[in-house]
Amino acid sequence: MAQWPSDYSGAWTLSQSVQREGVGLHSGQQAQVRLQPSRRPGYWVGWLDAPELPLIRLAPDYVSETQLCTALRLDQRRLATVEHLLAALAGTGVTQAEILVSGEEIPLLDGSALPWVEALDEAGLEALPYASAPLELELPLTVSSGVSFATALPHSCLRVGAAIEFADAAIGRQLFSLDLSPSTFVEQIAPARTFGLRSQVDQLLAAGLIRGGCLENALVCDGDSWLNPPLRFVEEPVRHKILDLLGDLALIGLPRAQVFAYRGSHGLHTSLAAALAGLAKSSTSSSFAS
């Protein structure tokens, strides 16, 4: 594995292009993704099958759907299940890149961010001659939905955590948190795979979802056991929730904060990202006013 950045204070892009292809979790369709270096901050999406269209910089404003994935509406195009790829980029310290896609969904690959980390390792990273400016909080920020909530607190570095509760005994209650750096992301969060419940499979298929899901790209819980063990971590499900949280926050950029989600969801995570984006805009406006 590459020598990753030591923290999230620098600006990094890819050294060269790298490409992956695979099946989308919900569409079941083949798709390709090419990751390219970028000299512009942020993550920019364009289309391999429509190269004439301008690239669009990702932001929480583009979130259109959050049922079992984060889907974006980019002008007239839809792009679903962006969270694992974005988590890999942000988690490894890549602050700017171009993402060129064919199809309407990012490939699921093995259900974790690890194949994307391996792609970034293959491409190599290039340090840029300026520092990034992670968003810093002055006051706590919380969004909630029912009993679920996600919160960001002022902190000296990025610390992330999550808690989940499932009636299925194989999952149960899980809690995990860590001080995040590119190396700890690669070792402790990126390998955690997406998971689902066997009891919901037929219902989700009938709703036109998870058509690309299989036992090779998702953990499936069946009450008090797993259909496809072994797990990569004892608490792999909650680590994957942290992976999803990071991927959704990447729409605005990882903040310098302590971030925690209780019974999180893509809807909750992207609401927190939107709230952070609002803080960033107000901070920029204040700096211009002063």
C-alpha cells in the first residue's frame, strides 16, 4: 500500500488516471469509472459516454434520493451510490479529482471502499503546493430524524463515530469511533462492507432495488447468523456506517470536528453535510464582510 498523507491538512490529487468497472448495487447494470487528476479543488463529475457535457463540482445541493444509497441529480443525469467512492477519496486525503462515469450508478465492487483505495494506490497521489482548509466549527451542529441524529462538535482533528441498533442478534447494538487519518481510514474503515437483512431482500427486489447485490458484494444477516461469513471485523456493520457517513460528508469535505451518528442514514448524513455547507457559506460571507 502507498504511503498515504499523514493527516487532512494538505491538498492532494491523483498522479495519473485509473479506471474500474463493475455492477451497480441497485441498477444491476455495468458501469465504468475513470478517476483523473484535477487542479481544481473538490470532486468533479463528468461522463465517459457524454464527454461534451461540462464537469460539475459535487455539493450537497445535488442530493436527490437517499433510499439505501446517496443518489445525485447532476443536470439531466442521475448518479447513484456515490458514497463508497467518495469515502475512499476523502478518507485517503485526496482533496480534488475528476470522476468520469458511464452509466447511472457507481460500481459496488466488493461492497466496501477497499477496491477504490487500491485503485488510488495504483494511480498514486500527488501533493499540491498549497494547504487545504478543512471546515472548523465554533459551535455544535446537530440534525435529527425521529430518534436518529448526527452531530458535529468543535474538535482539534477529525474524530468519527457511529452507533447502530438492530433486532437481528448477529448485529445487535454496535458502537465504534476513532481519530481518523488516511492510514487509519485505510486500515480500519475502508474494508468494511455494506450489509443487509435477509428478511428484507424480497421486498427490496420488488421495489426495484439491490438488483446487483449478491453474497460476493454484501454481507447478509439472517437473524442470529450471517449467510456469508467471515466478517472482516467483529463490528463490521457499524464500521460500514462510518464509511457511509464519510462518503456523504465528502460532498462538502471532511470537517475538522468530532462527528457522530446514532442510527444514521444517508438522509441524515447528507442533511448534516448540507448544514455544514451552510456554515461554510456563512463563514465565507462573514470573511468578505469583514
